[in-house]
Amino acid sequence: MKLQRHLPRVRDLAPLMHFATPEFNAKKRRLEKALTIHDLRTIAQKRTPKAAFDYTEGAAEAEISLARARQAFEDIQFNPAILRDVSVVDTSSTVLGGPTALPFGIAPTGFTRMMQSEGEIAGAGAAGAAGIPFSLSTMGTTAIEDVKAANPDGRNWFQLYMWKDRDRSMALVDRAAKAGFDTLLVTVDVPVSGARLRDKRNGFSIPPQLTLGTVINALPRPEWWINFLTTEPLAFASLDRWSGTVGELLDTMFDPTVTFDDLAWISDQWPGKVVVKGVQSLDDARRLATMGVDGIILSNHGGRQLDRAPIPFHLLPDVAREVGTDLEVHLDTGIMSGADIVAAIALGADFTLVGRAYLYGLMAGGREGVDRMIEILSEQITRTMRLLGVTSLAELTPAHVTQLERLAPRALSMPAATAPRPPAKAAIRPPVTPKTAPKTAPKTAPPKAGPRKSPIAS
């Protein structure tokens, strides 16, 4: 049958054509176009000088730990259930004795105002508005009391590095307690600073080392420099001044002598919840469960300490199964989407923390960028839950996620002393008669391996 054609009529076209309302606010326009955390990352890279962006983006040495952590989230299969009523989805839960509207909070990050001038004030304000916890780092660039002012009714957590100067460390803890912070995150994977090669190559230091390359890189990013030069000078919540590289600063602070005894002492000083951040083995998780801490964070420090460290997401199922009833199990490192967060909750995590995703949003648009980051993750979490057929976080179980195998430990080869020798070739070595056969020394079993020591306790 031949198609009948006619000239288009306006009354027919009008319902099919709706023009978008133009957005004249450039920041709002670019943030609305960001649909994923990767989109925010792209915007952030364009708007931030290389040294500052690389401090966020980079990891230790060859950056293998970070790449593996992110790959682990990609190497999963979701197992949805169908024909469920998912018209209403609840993403809230109780974490460390308090409410959270979403299953993630903002992780502690250092040098934050170097990334974007609003820094922790933007992060704390956005977290408070969204009803999720905000974590302030020992290396944060906003005072404890100012973070509290920015998030007066929300949940604030303080992350502690144990310095060689114990009095200085505990002075910070005391300030955080007096300001009403409800949780102390004790980071335990920093006996020394990791080798962050990007920072060394970029001359990332306090104050920044300006070179011709630095100036050239900054030319297309005038807004960052205007904000940096016209706002309060960069300062730290935990020290007055520093002149040198970031690595040198960290090495003067971190204490390689810290042990489980120190952790117990710190816990006794803090009136609120205590969470140990940087746990990377089941043995250490078991030991911490006996110490009475309230939670642990499976984390390899975002890949920024030991390269080729264990993958937290891979550790999660075993740790949650072994100690999940004794303390809360949280997770960070590698999270770039709401689907990653849903997978972590399904496999036993009580909560997750996002660091780089937060900083990408901050660099992309300050407070509005952090709001957009939270909005993106929230939408992805809700959509993923609906597609899985669940209406609450409590309904997520390990049955919803299959971890696909990419990296698996190689089977141990037999020790050389006990490995069977290949049969002798007759043409080269004739068989020996019993009368002339040499006596062979009895084979001895290889020595048994001793008990595995905790990397922190050793």
C-alpha cells in the first residue's frame, strides 16, 4: 500500500515539539549536563590546575591498587528479582547509632581547599542538606569549629592520624569532641607516606611551587586562581604552617611506632563512636572485633599508600561474614557510582564512603557540584535497587551480586627440595643395579609456616 503524504500541519507538530528552557547560569548548565561521576571528573579536570587535580586523581607508585579497586566493582553481575512492587524505595538506615538518608557519606580528604576554594565548607553543607555524614581529615583545610558551623545539625566525623606528637593529636581529638563530632575515624594504614609520584613530578607542595609549566597550565583556568588568591590563605585544621612537599609533611606527622595498644588508648579518650580506617586483612578485622571498637573501614587509602594492596571490595564478603555481627563494616576505595554502593551493601557493608567522587564534584562546581554529586549517586542507588527488585537496603543480600573472577591467587608451586625429579634418560644415565645404587638421603618435609602476623602488629 502506497504511503499518503501531505504537508506538515502546525497543529500536528506542536504537541511533538517542546524546546528546552535556556539556562543562562554557566555553572548550573554544566552541572546539569553531568549525568555520572565520570562526567563530573571531566569537568573538574578542565577547571583545575594539573597539580591540584592530580593530587585528587593520583595514587601510589604505578597506581595499580586504585585501578584494581575500580575494576573490582565493574567485575560483578547483578542478579535481579522481577515482578516486585518497587514504587517506593527507602535508602535510609542507621549507622553508628545515628540516621543517614543514604548508604554513603563523605570521606575525609586532605588539602581540600587546594582543590577548590570552598573546600570543607561546601562538603559539610552539602552533606548536612542531604542527611549524610561528613568526615573532616586531620589534613583538612578548615577548622573543626568552622565545619561544625557549616553543618550544625548534621553528623560530623573526625578522622585522626596519630602523630609522633601525641599531645598535639589528642588536642585535636578534644576539640572535635567539644564541637559535637559524634564519631572518630582512626586511620591506621599510614606508618609512612606512600610514594605519590604525581605529586613529586608536579612539585605539589605547601606553598605551591610555581614554575613556567605551572603558570602555562593555569592560564586557561583563571577562575581557580582568582578564587585561590582572593580568599583566605590556605591553612590547616591541624597545624599552623608548613614549607615543603606534601610527602615531607606527612612523614613528619605519621608515626611508624603506633600499635594496637595505642589504638586502645585512643579509644579510651574518645566519648563517641570509634571506627578504625584502613583495615586490609581478615586477621586484623577479627582482632579489632575483640577490642570493642564500633566499626572498621575496609580501605587501602584509595590506593595512595601501598601499591598492589588488597582490594577492599574483594575482602568485604569474608569480613562481613566473620565479624559483621560484632561491629559495623564500612567500605571505601574505588566507588564511582551508585551501583557500586548497592553492590557493597548487598555483600555485607553497613555503609560506604566516597572521597574522589566528592572532590570531583567540588572541583566541578563548589557547593553546587557536591550537591550534584550526591544527587547523581542517590538517583543511581534508587534506580539500581528498583531494578534489583528491592525496596530497602535491608532487603539487599549477597544473592543479588556475583563477583566475577579476574584476579585469583596463583596456586603455590611445590618447594624445590621436595619436588619430584624428572626420570633419567636411559641413553644418558644407564639404570643402576641394586648392588651399586647409591644411598639417598631421606627426604624431609618442608618447614611449616608460622602463624601469620598482623601487618600492623609486626
